[in-house]
Amino acid sequence: MSQEAYKICPTCNFFCLAEEDKHYCPLCGQKLIAECPNCSAPISFPYSKYCEKCGARLREIGQGFKPISESGM
């Protein structure tokens, strides 16, 4: 059984499957990542904050999706 791979936004909670043709977050515009920037391990859990292989931080701590009314848009 193969494990799904994901792309995640390092700034908000957006994620998609790695094979989807998305490169930027549709919610905040940040470039999506599909692997750990430290060890290149694929992201196998869509809500990961840290790499399960090396422990490197994948998402900004304390950040999350902000409704439009809070983000000033």
C-alpha cells in the first residue's frame, strides 16, 4: 500500500495531493512545498508542522488561515 504525498502551504493550512498541478497556495499566495526543505523527505501527512524524518519545521508556528475580514483584504 503506497502512502499519499502532499503539497502544503508553509504559511496557512492549505494542502493538496502532490500530483495536483498547483504551485502556489490559493488562499495566501505562498509557494507550496512537497518535500522537507532540510532532508527532501516527501510530506506524507497534510497537517504536518514538522518533518517526520528529520524534525525540521515545515510550517510557520502560530500561523493559520485568517478570514478575509482579519487579513485586511
